[in-house]
Amino acid sequence: MSENENIVTLVDEEGQEQDFEIIMTLDVEGKEYAILLPIDAGEEEDAYIFKIIHEADDEYTLVAIEDDEEYENVVAAYEAILDEEGIE
């Protein structure tokens, strides 16, 4: 199986690993965010939003968004992009 750089593995609080596809990245107010969807997601599965923190050597960390206002701004930007593209 070939490496896909759009696939990331996240570990939850119980130590369980789950693969996600990065379906989109977007900039909101000068910060970059990733929209992730579980690999085995059904049509009704919700996407997850993480802030991208860039590190040295093209490495990055995905961080949960703690601030409600920041989260709502990213959701609004994501929904606007989906509306623009005619995606529900």
C-alpha cells in the first residue's frame, strides 16, 4: 500500500488509533486548519476540525480547538466553502 500524505493517524484519550483523511485545509484569520474525516466514515459522519501548528522540517502538529469563538469562525468558513462549491 502506498503512502498517502493526506492520511493521518490520531490517538484518542484511551490510546486507540484511528486513521483520518485530510479532506481540506483552510486559512481563517491568519491561522491554518485541517478538516478531517475518518477513513471508514459513512455519509452521515461529521468532519473534525484541528488547528495546524507548523514545526521545523515540514513537520506539523494537529491541535484541538479549545476556543468556542475560534471554532465557530472556522466552521462558518468551512460551510461557506461548501456552499460555494454546492456541496451539502
